[in-house]
Amino acid sequence: MKTYPYDAPIMSNDNRIATQMNIEYAKAKMPADLPRAERLMVEENIKQLLKAHNAVLVAHYYVDPFIQDLALATGGCVGDSLEMARFGQAHSAQTLVVAGVRFMGESAKILSMEKTVLMPDLEAECSLDLGCPADEFSAFCDAHPERTVVVYANTSAAVKARADWVVTSSVGIDIIRHLHTNGEKIIWGPDRHLGKYIAAETGTDMLLWQGSCLVHNEFKATELMQLKEEHPNAKVLVHPESPDSVVALADVVGSTSKLLQSTHEMDADTFIVATDLGILHEMQKRSPNKRFLAAPTAGESASCKSCAFCPWMAMNGLKGIEQCLTQRSGEV
Ligand code: SF4
């Protein structure tokens, strides 16, 4: 079996500590659930504000279900990061309100430079983005000038600017296979699990930055096998940001959109889902008679850091959306 040079530098200790502190900060900053009457009032106000500001709400699958529903009810969209950015680009609204994490706001802005992009909380980060500082990543690339630099969309605009290619999880394999056919060797950042998966699928020589997603990194293979034994007819859906031991147990491996599509295309009534649990809202809406189980995130005697909920996605709240529209704040 071919071995790949999985020996890219680990992120600096300062960065690791900063990332851990940011997780705690995000958890402390998550908005509380609103009482029903107040929520309805805020939602109504947001509807008026969107019209008054010629704005549209674009939301990620992992944010609060009330925000997802509001986006759809007001003519916006719910999607993955690329779908969000493309929807914003094609829409006639001059202001895009992005409910997601900061790199998603940046991606929307990159595709719609002439539009105003607002976010409910600009401090909504991502462990992949935090774990890949542009200066450290750039130095890593400089040390391997013979390699083509490919980065995942879950990075800052500064890291994207250093790359030769930017890919999403839905097109990563095709792009890397194309580069491999041309004889190119790759530097991949920032998610090591996704990079390892693509390297194995395509046989490409890839040097991997050692970042990971807080949510997907925590899924556990042994506990997943036990859950499969309890539900032998269930199909297992896994996002490739998960460890390879978890990917190996999957019936479907793919982007958030591919996993979602599988739930209504596959002839199964139970699914075990290894991605952020925010996606279950849309899965259940599309297939109300099917059953969705969360893949285990903590091994025996262990506790989970995210428990399959991204703390930065959870920083998006209805009040924050109302505020960014009222005050024109949180501009990307
Ligand atoms: S779920 Fe993972 S990849 Fe997505 S924003 Fe959160 S930390 Fe980043």
C-alpha cells in the first residue's frame, strides 16, 4: 500500500490554545432561546426589515431551525457554504444577511463584491479557519514550492488567496484527481481527515495541514459499530471531515448536500448521521416518516467537546439578525 507524507506541521501551540479559548468563548456567547411570543415578534420584525433594506437571508444547514425556516419563508435559502454564496450572487437583493460562520460571509462577499454582506455575529469562527493562520500556512507552502496548493472552502479569505485552487467537499475529489492526472503533487489544507480521504480515493501524493473540524473530529468508530448492530437496517451517512475509522463504516460519504439528498433517495427508513445535528431539521422535513439517529461523538469515559453541535454556528440568533439589519452592523 502506498504511504503518503502525512507529516505536515502541527499547528503552533499558541494557536491550539487560542482555538480552545475561542470554543469556550463561543459557547458562552450562544444566544438563549427566545420565549415563543418574543420569537414571533422578532421574526415579524426581521421580515419587515428584510423588505425595507432590500435584503435576503441566506442560512447554513447547521444554524438554528427557526433561522432556517425564516430564510425559506422570506425567499432566502438554506444550503451549504457554496450554495449560500451562489444564491446570494444570483439574487437581486443588494444586501445579503449570512447566518453561518465568518468564512461563509467572506465567501458570499467574494462572489458578490458589489453587495453589502452582513452577519449576525462576526465572531462566529470555525476550528478549521482558526487552526490555519494565513502566515503559518503560507510559510508551510513556501517550504514546498514544487507542490500545488489546494485549500478547502472552510478557510479565511487570506488562506484562499495563498492557494492555487479552492474546493468544496463536493468537488474536492474531482479536482484533485484532475491535478494528479497532470502529475502534480499537492499541499492540502486545512482539514486532515478530508485530505486523507481524498488522497486515498485518488492515489494522489498530498502533504496535509493538520487541521480538523471540532464537530466531525469527535465521531467515534467503536460506538458507531455498536449503534449499527442495534439498528442493522440503518444506513450510515458520514461527512468526510470525520476520522477515517468512521468513514470506513459509511454507506454514503459526502458533502452536507449529498448526505441530505441520500436521505430521500435511498430506500431505507432509518439513517445514522455523522455530521452536525443541525442538518436533521431539513432531513426530517424532507422525509417526515423516516428516522434519524445521531452518530456517537464520545467514547467510553470520554466527554464530547461539541456533541455534534458547532458552537460557532450556534452563535447565530434571531436577535443578532434583527440587530445587524437595524444597525447595519456585522459587515464583512
Ligand atoms: S461544523 Fe466544523 S467546519 Fe463547520 S463551521 Fe463548525 S467547526 Fe467549522
